[in-house]
Amino acid sequence: MRNLRVGLASCVFGVIAGSVATTSALAVPACIEARKKVDEAAALRFQVRQDMRLGDRGRVCDTLDEIGDRYNDARDAFEDCGEGVVAIDLRSELRQLRIAKKINRCD
């Protein structure tokens, strides 16, 4: 009886692991796109720092808006591919972005 339970449990866990692997494999393109958006936002953040040094406030505000768009796209893509934890982490980035906009008087 015990062997039957162990065998049944192994079978159930195998099916669950297989379905998770299949779901992850199907969701990979969305996760790759999300990672790409985060990388683009990081590059734009570098650009903002350069524009701040130059004193071009108009361009800083425009670029901060673009960063927000990238983060929102990335958050949606991470949620689509099942990485909700990363999507939650992006909320803190968006919060910091709002603070940067307020400091630079972009609102």
C-alpha cells in the first residue's frame, strides 16, 4: 500500500513538473521581451543621468516618460509569462521614477 502511494505521488509530481516545464517553455518569449524592456529602461536611465549633467530638463522629462513606458511594458510581459514577483519588483522602480519626475519638476 505504501509503495502504491509513493508511486502515485511520484506520478502526480511528474505530471505537475511536466506541465510547469511546458508552461515555462511557452512563456519564454514573453519573459525575453520583458527582460529586453528592462534593459532598455536601464539604458535610458543612463541617458537621463547624462542629460541631467548637461542641464537639459526637457529632454530629462521626456526620457523619464519613456522609461516609465518601458517599465510598464515589462511589468505586463512579466505578468503574462508567470513571473509576477518580478512584476511586483518593477512597481518599486516605477515609484522611484515618479520621485525622479517630481524632483526634476516633470509633472
